[in-house]
Amino acid sequence: MTTSHPFRAIIVGGGPVGLMAAHTFYRAGVDFVVLERQNALAVPEAAGAGIGVMPNTLRLLAQLGLLEAVEAIGTHMHPGTVVTNDGQPFSTVDTDAWCKEFHGTGWVIVHRPELMQLLYGALPEEIRQHLFPGKEVETIETTEEGVVVRCTDGSLERGSIVVGADGAHSKVRDCMRRITLQESPKAAVNEEKPFVATYRCVFGHTVSPPPGISPRDEWHMHGSGISSLLLAGSEKTWFMFSQKLPKPTRERRRYTEKDLESFMEEVGHAHCTSTLTLNDLYQTRTSCYLTDLHEGLIQHFHHDRIVLVGDAVNKQTYNTGQGWNTGVQDVVVLTNKLRALMNNETNPGVPISKRKIEAAFGLYQKERYPVVQQAVKASMMFTRTEAWNHWYDWFADRHVLPRTGGLKLIYRAFLVPANVNAQVLDFLDENNRPSGTIPWLHGSKGNKSETSPGIH
């Protein structure tokens, strides 16, 4: 669809959330560009973590015609085993089966670089021309008429809005805060460093399965102050091992190879499976890095002509696998609001007013905030329970839940809402929507005649 309204979005960040925004904006007929700080987009590099694609996102990917392609590069897990840090099994989990029961479809693990390549390659060639690598944002200026984004290379981009999809340490969020305070020094703003790290984590993967690991194997380790997750694909095995920090921090720490080696010396003896320790996995690594796990949720998703999505809004740990999926939902709801805004305009050729844009952003935050808040709380709870943050976490996790089937009930209570609250693009049909025992709360208007993919 080519809109008659001069509306243009500047998406900052070409990661998995930014690329999903490119897909949804394209399908909605929203003119856009993507500015990515890195010098290349969707590079088939070896480094990169695994991303869990949950039922809510699989449902959207089906709408976009990408489901089969993502399933082809992803892996569904077998039932998983939970062990102590000395390798003793004490519980099992079967999240893929639970997802199928509750939602009608399971979940898959994919390699982040492969997902990026898929999303990038699935865009039409003429749309990929709107994606620009090597563009690091320096400043953002807003006016009554639009926005101007200046990059560090001296180039300018002009548009109607800026969408910050640039991660937990978002430059767009910093610019939004600065603009708000310039307008009113006493205004309520997000904290300068809104997210807190209580844990740090090693993320690694191997190209070939380590000894004793088969495709679709899933292993969890729960211990005092530590926890881990291992997921085996057909060709790659991903492992994540977290440790509680001596004290929480809001700072952004960049760990060195020496720091990683010290981490391995400290906790490498702990088991990740009944037979393999972290050191064993480390010896087979293709890539491995150490980072702090920041967590939290900001209070203000937007200001003026700037709006935030994904990790710029909230940061979760890997424990529930909802991080990217939450960002995708941000993009879906925002896309629906922007398309409705454009379609409701009655003055072709006249720029949409800032007041109407801010109203659309307000509706976006109103819908997303309670859902994101619940997802963040669930992530924090799972992280601390698995690392036995208190004696009662240890007692419940080690003794009560395994004997009562409580893990499935916990999943039902805390993670199902993130899926069933999912929205889809309300202007595209859903063919063969998955159906489980718990109904989806939102559907599609399904009027394909209202739109045809395009960009002006």
C-alpha cells in the first residue's frame, strides 16, 4: 500500500526486533528506513546466542509467511532434565509439549545470526534498500513538523517519527530523555540507567554436539547462586551459565578474555548436564562471551515523536525465553496503531500532527505496559528461583515442585499469559491459527483487501 500521507518512520537498530519492524511496517504500508550502528546487517557470523521463538511469535510469523522458513532453521526440544550443580537429576520440564497443549503449537530455538539472515533475506530487494548499516545515531531533534536524526558520519535522516529498537543501552532512549528534560527540567523521565544487573552470564555455542549430547536435548542446572541452560539443535548446541554478582549494578561492564578465564576458573567445575561440566562445554566452544544480565522495565515508552520497543523498553534474562518475543509484540502493537493512524487521516498530503502521533503512542503504551510488566516479573522470578536466591526458592524448586508436578502449573500461571495476550497484525488474515486448551485473547480483522504490501 502506498499511503497518500507524508509519513516516514526512522527505525534505529537493525537487530532481530528492528528487522521484524521492517517486515511489519512494510506489510502495513508504512514508509521507513532502518539505521544500524554495525557496519553490516545480518552477517553470517559464528558468534551469537540462541533465540527462543515462542508460540506468540510463531503465530505472527505464520501471518507473514515466514513460519516454515523459521521452523526449518529451528529445533523443537525433547523433555528436559534438571540437575544440581554436581550433576544429580531431580526434575524434568517439557515446555514444548506444554506449549502445544495450551497454545496448539510448540516453540523453537534458532541461532541468532541465522534468524537475522532469514529476516533480512525475506524482505524484497527494493525494501532492503531502506536498510542502512554503519549509521550510528549522534543526536535526535524533534519539531512540530517532524524529526531529524544526525549520525556520527555527518549524514541526516528526516522523518515523522523515530522508533528506538536499539537495545538495552539505547541511544534513542537517551536522546528522548534529554529532549524531555530540555522541554521541562522537572518532567518525569526514565532513569538514565534504568536496568539493574544482579547476575552475569556466559553465553556460548558449539558447532558440533559435545560428547554425550544429542539433537533436541535440553538440560537445566539449578544451584546456589548459579544456574544454567543447555539446548541442542541439529548442528549447534547453545549453553548459558549465570552467576549471582556480589552486588547489583546499573553500570555497563565490558568483560575481557581474562575476565572470562577467571569466571571459568571459579565456576567451570559445575555441571550443566549429568555428565558435562561448564569446563567441558567451554573446551568445545565455537564462541563464548561473558556479560551482565540487566533486568527491568522503563516507565515511559514514548515522548514527542520518539517511541521505544524491545530491549530499549524492558530487559529480561534468558530464563523464560521471552525477551525477543516481547519486543516482537511491541512492534506488532505499534504497527497496528500507526496503520490505524494513517488510515484515519482525512487530509491527503497533509502531515499527521504531533498530537495525533502522541495519542497513538499513548495507546501503544497503554496496551503493552501491563503485559510487559508481567513478563518482566516472571523472568525475574524464574531467574531467582533457579539460582536458589533464598532458602525457600531452594526448598520449592528442589523438593516441592518435582513431587507435585508444580513446574507445569508455574508455567501455566506465569508464562501462558505472555502468549495468550499476544496480538497479531490486525489487517492480515490468519490461516490455520493454532488452537490449544487456552484461547488466544486477540485476533485479526483479516481484511486483506485493506492493504497490499508496499512502500512509497
